[in-house]
Amino acid sequence: MVGKTLSHYKILEELGRGGMGIVYKAEDTKLNRTVAIKVLPVAALGNEDDRARFFREAQAAAQLHHANIATVFAIEEVELDGEERPFIAMEYIEGDTLTERISAGPLKLDEAVRISTQVAEALGAAHEKDIVHRDVKSGNVMLTSKGVAKVLDFGLAKTAQSTKLTQLGATLGTIAYMSPEQARGEEVDRRSDIWSLGVLLYEMISGRLPFASEYEQAAIYSILNEDPEPLTAIRTAVPMGLEWIVSKLLAKKASGRYQNVSDLLVDLRTVDMKATGLSRMSSASRSAESDFVPAGPLSTASAPEAAPMRRQIMSGVIWSIAGAVIVGLFWLIWPGGEVAQVEISPKHMIYSLPLESTVVSVDISPLGDAVAVAAEVVKIIDLRTGRVNTFRPPGIATHIEFSPDGESLLITGATSISRLSLDNGSVVHVMETEEGGPRAMWMNNDWVIYEELQSIFRASLTTSERLRVTTLDTLAGEYDHDYPFVLPDGKTVMATAEFQNMDSRIGFWDIESGQNLTYLDTAGYRVQYLRPGFLIFELDQNIMAMPFDLNTLSQTGPIQSIVENARAEGMSISNDGTLVHAGTDLGLQINSEPLVPIIMRSLGMANNAVTMDIPPDRYRNLVLSPDGKQAAVVVETTIAGEPLTDIWILDMESHTRRLLTRGGNNDYPAWTAGGDSIHYVRRDRNDEIMSIAANGRGGANRLPSREITPTLAEIVVSRDGSVDITIGAGAEAQLGTQTGMKVFFRDGRMFEMESERSNPRHPSISPDSRYLAYEERGRILVLSLEDVNSAPVTAWESGMSIPKWAPDMSRLYSVAANGMVHSLPVQTDPVFAVSGAPRVDINWQVAGVNLFDIFPDGVRFVLPTMASSETPAIVADSMAHNVNLHFIINLPAELK
């Protein structure tokens, strides 16, 4: 093509190629100027629709005249090689692409803001003409020799009225910059360009893409489901206002982003570039944490969105969050002492907190000016000053809550409730509890209300008087009351009511009389009230919002999901409407990483615990041998930052242990029927199933292939060896697809079951090999192995995990989300059925991951607990990581 002339344009050299054309440098022989020529390749115009689209979009681009947009001079068509070839003549720009500039390293912050502002102005000009670019990326932004940004390639743009014209074809645009709606192949509007600009700004500040992957589908999954690492965790001195702008640009829901470029431009032009928060480093390079890191105040400007929430603002100063979060408390007093009405828009922020262990509980103060995070220690983040104070409570905190005045913290431990003064750090013992780890909350500064023995109680902080508040309605199948919350009237408590063979419900009781007032036909955990009229709760690891009338205690509108992938214990709401949650990064959960080293204990039916002399360690996936004399367990260690897992054998009589496997990638042990061998998963060789003698003699052997799916999760073998189960996920598992379960019979039959709702896990075969119990998204299901095509029976509707059969098959045990062991009376002849009400058998919390099992005598349990904070760490720094705290400021405005 070089040297040829198209119309009156002489081709000088090729500049680049893209999916929709080849770009050349050319000379305009009529006007004696240098231009860029974009010629569509033959393959790009496969039919008349493609040709029509090209002219339609090129004509739209020609309407744009702006200092930050490459000008289109002409749209023409010439004959090349016997075919009509359309091309665009446009402004030629001397300079580098933004991609080339970023390849040299992150930009200066003020330069990144300046370029983003110019790109935003260009997009704003296009949006005013109902043109959506759809391919905003660093490769489509040129920087002139004077540093002026010019947006290229509106040839892929579409007018808002014609967004369906290309929906039937492949998605356009570079995947890493695609908005969630564009990645899903949905219609896009100007907010899709606003998302892509957020990716661009993130890339300029950090030097890397927020949603990058070697694989196309993995990148799309990340865009749809994951949050990028906070900029303040990657680069120091990033202003909190700038972090907030990027967070809003990258809101997953289009409604949560800037709705137009003009609002964004206000924030970009007014962001305080000097107001930085905590200086943090990524987990790959961390220094020792200081108890106090000063942070400057932050002044923010947020343009009001449609129908913004109005609220009263009291006296004081503009609050700021040191570290990463801007608290939406704008305290303004007008001259004369009047309280101002200020329009505030919801904000989404992420704060990255360095921790040495996993988060157990999170709470935000009533005024929204502090956040408490319970891990191995309790950290209090003062959101006004940036101060991070560290407290070491007695034992391990399992639940925390600020007092109404914000001056104390109520700490629930394994068997006690304590009160921590945030002023001087003193701890006052409030009471011992009969049940392990009950969740306690304040009624007022003098009384607390808490869950214990499946009911709700209240206790005086001054007299230690205890009074029962709720009583189970056992005739209705009620067997547990959980997560108490006192409503603003101070007279009503709401809690999650668990029922046998039906979904949980939200219940309300009069505190004085204990009378049940009503139930809502909705399941939900850690239900909290939010003014002016919402219930916020967790359900299936989503945070939900229900419109609610406080006077009638009734639902007034449809429930909406506001946060995906979050757990109940890691969420909290302030009185002013700030929501904080830790996502799914929580410990003390049945399927999470251990909080601290685990102590092995056995426990009898009378709750008499026996601590074994086995060294504390990071145990998980324990299974007792058929005779109960040994246990196979996985121990996790960390070497050079890489997690390694191997299988150990614990002697349950001598309380000693020995290493069974070596190699660092061995997991999910299962005893064979005779107890002489152990099957396990070798994870560094395409998830092969291996077998090794339990005494450790001889090497491991690979079992014959049974067409196991690529990502194997669990295996289990029946006591008589007639059945074994494997649970695995296909190659698409990283994209969120379901796992499947395969049942292999000794006679050669194989039954494969794929879940319709969620991943089946924790299989447990009955002692007589007739039934299979397993968990599916909190439900415990039982399948007949004599008739695998029959429908499974639901034993528990929700909230349970790790089913285990009593040796005599009279009961089915399971572990609740709070770590308590429950059981159901069951019958197995002629068919499986639940024969009575559930009960809590062990008032103690199971710690760690899949560590609960039953001895063959049926009266003793393996019930590991967390080591105390004084227990020496097994591997120094092995659990150091950053925990992301997610904030939604002024949540009611988002719910309108």
C-alpha cells in the first residue's frame, strides 16, 4: 500500500493495525498536509451490514470537533484490487500513545489527573451528541509533543440510538477495559465509557491494569466479580479523593458510577492532591506496622446525583478517613447556628488493612467515625485522624460491637463476654456464658443482649442480672434464635429464627414480655435496621436490603441485592448509613482459612474437653481412622511466601504426630475401609488421586484414572469399601461454574451428579454405605445410594455444613455457620427421614476448616479450637496479608 494514492491521499507509511482497520500516514496532496488514513481490510466488510455500520459510525465521528479528539476530515471509498474499500482521513498526531507512555512506568499523579480530565472532556463532547466510544483504552489515546491528550478511533463508536446494531456479533473493544455490561454483551451507554476511563486512570496511577489476565475468560470473570487492588495498597501518597474517584468510576453497577462526565469533571478538577491517608505497601513488601500513622484531612467534592438523599448534618468539621476511606459525614453549621441540609451522594471505597491473621468480626461505630476489626488482635481505626490502635483482648474475640456512646467495645470470646475501654484499653469481665462464642450486642450503655442456648437473653452490666427474652416455638419447628438486634424503640429485638425443614425467618419479640410479635417470610442473617426504613442482612453471601416499616414491622417493597460475596460477621452499618464489610475474607468459618494455630481437643457429650498434647498448628481437613485411634490431617505451612500442604498422622491415644507425605501439595486425605492406607489428592500433578500406606512405609502410588475432573476438591471412601466419592470442578471452575460429584461403586457402576444450585461438598457416607449426606449451599441433603436417581431428602434447609453420621446412624450431625455442632434424629429404614427436632449438641465453636469428626464410640468428638493469642506462631509472617474493608457511604441514597 505504501506509495499508492487513495483519492488525493498519498500513502507514506503504515502506522498500525486494529480489528477494524489499518492506519497509514499519508499526504493530502490537495491541502498539502499530513493526515492519518484508516482503511478497512476486506475481511472487515464481509457483508452490507458491516459496510453500513462503518459509514454510519464514521459519519457520527465526523460530527465531533474538540481539542481532545482526533479530527475526521473525510470519509471516502476507492477501488483497490478490484474491490470497493472505504477509508477515513483524519488528523495526524505526532507523539506517543498512552500505552507507550505507561510502559515506562506509572505517571505522576497530577499528570494522570490532567490526562484523565482531557479524555473526560473528549468523551463528554461525544456523549452530548449521543455517541458512545465503546473502545476507550490507552492505545486509543495519543499524547502530543506538548502533552495534550487526543482520543482516537471513534470509528468503533455507536450512536446511543443504534446500540443494538452490533450486538449479534462479537463484542468490540479490548477486554481489559470493558465495562461489566459490555463484557456480558448487553447494551451500553455513556456509563460504559466512564468505566473504561476508570480503568485508564487506574492504569496511569499504578502502571498496571486493574483486571488483567492471560486468559480472556478469566479477565471477564475478574471484571464481573472481583474488586481491583486498592491504589493506596500499590502506591504511596495516593490522595484519598483520587482513590474514591477511581472507585466510583469502577462501580460494577452502572447506576453506581458517575452518571455523566460533567459530574466527574467537577471531582477531577477539585480533588485535593495533597490530602493523602495512611501510607501502605502491598503485601509483597511490608514493614512493621506502627500503631499510629498520621493522615491529613481530606476535603471532597461530590456532585449530587439524581434524587439525592438529604440528611441533617450536625456541627463539627469535615471528616476524613485515613488510609483509603472517605466517610460521608459533612458536618456544617451555618452562621447563626442552623443545621444545614446537605445533599450527599453514595460513595464506594476500599480500605486495605495489614493484618497478621484472618478477620473474625467487623463493626463500625454508631457515628461512623471508627471501625473495629477483630482478628488475633482487635484493631480500632479512627476514621477522623487515621490512628490505628491495637488491643489484645483476653483469648480470641469471636464477635465485637461498639457501645452506643462509641467509647467501649463489647467483645464476645469463646466462653465469656468482656467490655474493652477504648480510652485506656482496660478490659472488664462482664459474664461467663454457657454456650461457646455467643453474639452479644448493646441494648444501651447498661444492658447487653446476647444469644445463648438457642434463645436470646439480656444481662445487666451493673448487677449481672440475666433475663430470658425469647423462647423457642418448638411446635412450629423452631430450634435456634441468632444474631439479635435491638430496634430503635429499645423495646423490640429482631433475630434470625431457624426452623426445621423450612427456610429461616426474621422474627421480632417484645423484650420485656418475650412475646413474639411477628415473622417476616424472609431468611436473613445479622439483620440490622437502617434509617429511614430498611433492613440490611446477609443471605447466601450477599448483602440484601429490604424496605421496612418500623411501626408495623412489615416489608414495604422488593428486596434488592447491594453487595455480592460478603459474610454476615464481616458487615456492619453505622447510624448515619455507612456500610462496611470485609467481603468473604473472614476466619472462624467452616470453609475458611484458620485464624491462628489450632489446638487439637476431644470432647465428650458432657462438654468435657480434653486438650491433646499435639503441637498447635495450621490444621485442616481432618478425618479419623475407622478404629478412631488415628487421624489424618492436613498441615499448612509457608515457605518463601508459597503455601504448602502435607498430610500428617495424629495418634489420638499417645497424642503424637508424624509426617506422612512430602512435597508440599498434598491434600484431602481419606482412609480406606481397612484403615491401612490413605487416599489423597496430589495437587501439583493435575490433581491425581494417590494412595499411601498409613504407616508411611513405601512410596505413594497413583490410582487408576477415573476421568476425574481437572480440579479435584474432595474424596471419601465408605467403611466397607463398596463406595467412594469424588467431588471436583471442571476447567471452567475459575469462572464460577458448579462442581459435580461422582459416586463410584465397587461393582463398576458410576453415578455422576451435577448441582443445579451450587457446589456440592463435604460428602459423608453412612456407616452402612446406604446413604450419602452432603452440603449444598448451606443445605444438608441425603441421597440414597441404593437408588441414586431418586431425589435427595433435605435434612437442613440452610446455614449448615460438614455433615457427619452417628456411628449407630441414629443422628446426623452438622456444623452451623457460627461453629456450633447441631444434630438431627433420623431414621434410615425403610428410607431415610428426619424423625425429630434438631438440637445443639456442643456449645463450643469448631475452629478451622473441616476439622470436625466423631469417634467410633459415638460419644466423643474431635473438636479443635483456636490457640490463644499467647500461643507462639508456627511460621513467622505466614499469615500476614492485607484485608480489604469495603465502604458504601450514605447507603440510603443508593437504595432510593
